[in-house]
Amino acid sequence: MLHHIYPAADLPVFQLSIDYSRPAGYRHAIGRDLAALRSRGVLIVGSGNVVHNLGGTDRAEGTRAAASWPWALAFDDAVKTVLA
């Protein structure tokens, strides 16, 4: 995604994953710390999907919807409906 926004690749980037084994307070603290970076001109981008479990996908299905669990598709559809 950033390639299209910054084709010169002149923006430092690092990846942050959510550690679900840690308590919610830990993740909240990370968000609070990241929020402080905005005042320093740091671009913060959230990406990903509303629901996914990459380890639970059927890789033989590629990127087709059949690669996901039915509950994940149902939840994703429900969120899309509410947002629309």
C-alpha cells in the first residue's frame, strides 16, 4: 500500500503485530505510546482486516473467499453491513 503513496520509498516503515497473548492493557499502552509520535510528524497507518487468522486459512484456495472460515466471512460481512 505505501508503495503507491510513497513511490520513492523515502519513508521509514516498521511492522507491528498484535500479541494476543498479552493483556488488553499492554496493547492499549502501545497505542498510547504510538499516539505520541503523531506530534512528531510520524505517519501511523493501521492496516489489515477486521477478522483474519492467516494460520487457519486454506492456502490451496489462494485469495478466494473459500480460503476463510465461514464464521470469519460472516463476521466480515456483518461489519461491512454496519459500516455501510
